[in-house]
Amino acid sequence: MQEKVNTLVKNATEKIEKANNLNELNDLRVKYLGKKGEITSLLKSLSSVSKEERPKMGKLLNEKRNEIEKLLKQKTQVINEQKVEQKIKEETIDVTANRNKYTQGHLNLINETMRQLEELFLNMGFDIVSGPEIDTVENCFDDLNSPKNHPSRDLTDTFYLDKNVVLRPHTSSVQIRVMKEGNLPIRMVSAGRTFRNDEVDDTHSPMFHQMECLVVDENVSLANLKDTINIFIKNMFGEEIKTRFRPHYFPFTEPSLEVDVTCPICKGKGCSACNNTGWSMELLGAGMVHPNVLENCGIDSEKYTGFAFGMGVDRIAMVKYGLDDIRLLYDNDKRFLEQF
Ligand code: PHE
């Protein structure tokens, strides 16, 4: 019997050593220590051992049993540790995984258009200036030579925060700020939000965007104004696009003009987008800076002349991207935005 026990333990030790996983170990536990296991059946067969031998053999079997138990326990621990290590190896974080899960967005068309315009003017040697969205009545109207009874001053047109402070109804207030700083010559553009008490429809929004342009120097002429506008329109919309200058009135420029461009959809032939006129809706107001405005800002109007224009950025974006409703720019509908 002694020999039997020794071979059994030897086999068991080898098999446990070789086991690769918890299932195999469990099978071995059943094989040796289970109810019908080999050690168990040896223990049962003790009755056939002589009385003298029995206690000795019993003790030995119990010892061996504990030994196998211990081996199983140790091996279980080893396998569990290997499992953890394996897991750590397999679960290293791949920082490049799922890289297509979030696609990159882009600027809203308004901001995109403002950046394009700014870059264009920057390349022509203009400075980019920013001005506040809340400004004084003095900067928005008085110093711009606006008569006290001008309709744009009305509550129905301009949002007043108090008697002397408004949400700027145009970016022309930035002209005044820059001229008052007094660093001549001036070549600047300034884009940003503007506000008017307008009902929302397909071409109007109470909050919209403008870009102002101002040049003040000696010998600045209307020809310079037309040339600058033509260059920027062709750069923005394409060489084939023509401009049309119509006489207009603004308190702060003399003479004053409004500028249209050929409809970029039909290229001037006439279509439903331009009401068959061949011309897009008016894009900008322009003119030679009124001498009163120069003087209001402390600039000698005998020595200096200037031109200015202000354009609707939203309208530029609408013409450029062929939109028939300004609200598309503000709805934030992904289905629309993703097309660009
Ligand atoms: N401020 C004018 C407007 O909002 C546009 C303009 C700017 C006209 C500069 C002339 C010169 O309509």
C-alpha cells in the first residue's frame, strides 16, 4: 500500500504541476480527493490493512491528502496570478482605437465667411479691429453725422439699453472709435454682431453680422473705393461676378452708394433666386467719409479724405452658399450644416 500511495502522490504532483487552467485543477481535485477519488478510496480501503499498520497508514494518507490539497491550492494561486497578468497584457489601452468615432466639425458658415473676409483684407494690407457690441449713442449716431430725427435712431429700429447706450445697429461705430484714436493713415476692417429691432423673416434677423471697412489718408478717392470693392467681390465670389453701384444716402458718407453683385446662381441671366433681375439683393453700403464725421473725430477734413463701406456678412454667406433663407444660418440644424 505504501508503494501505491507513493506513486499516487508522485502522479498527482506531476499532473498538478502540468495543469494549465482551473478546470483541469478541479478535475484533478475530483480525481484524487473527491468522494470517489483515489485518496478517498485508499482511506476507505484501510479496513483491509492489518490492525498494526492501520494507524500508520491512516496518518500517512491524511498527510498525503493534505499535501495534495496544498499543491492544488498553490497551483490555483499561480494560475489566478497568470490570468491577471494575461488580462493586464491584453487590456493595454490602445489610444488610437475608435479614432473615427467622433468626426471633426467645422465653423458655422457665418464665422467661416467672416474669417475668409478678414483674411482677404489682411492680405490687402488692412488691420483687423474689434469693437464692442454695446456702444454709445454718440459712437453709433451722433458722431456719424446722423440727424437727431433720423429714423434709424427710433426705438422701433434700435435696441436701447438706456438713453445713451445701445446694442450697436451697425459696425460703423468702430469707424468712430478708430478715428478718435487718431493714428493716421487708417486701413481697417472690423467684423461682428449687430442688432436691429427687425421682425424675423427669410432675409432679416434681429441679430446679424456686419463687416466695416474704413480707409483714411491723403488723396483717397471714390476710384479707390470702387477698386477695393471690386477686388474683394471677385475674390469672394469669382472673376465672372460683376458689381453695380447705385446712388444712395447715408448720413456719414457723401457721396453714398449701394452695391449689388450679379446673381451667382444664374450669373446674371435671371432666375427665381434673384426675382429675374440678374442681381442679388443689396450686399453693402458705401461712400466717401463725410467731412463732418472726420471733423467730429478730430481729423482735418481739408487734408484727409476717406472711404468706408459696411456689408452684411449673413447676406454675403447667403449669396456665396446659395441660401434662400437667413434662418438656416441660425437654426443649427445638423442636416443643413453638414452639407458644407
Ligand atoms: N452702416 C451702414 C449700414 O448699416 C453701411 C455703411 C457703412 C454705409 C459704411 C456707408 C459706409 O447700412
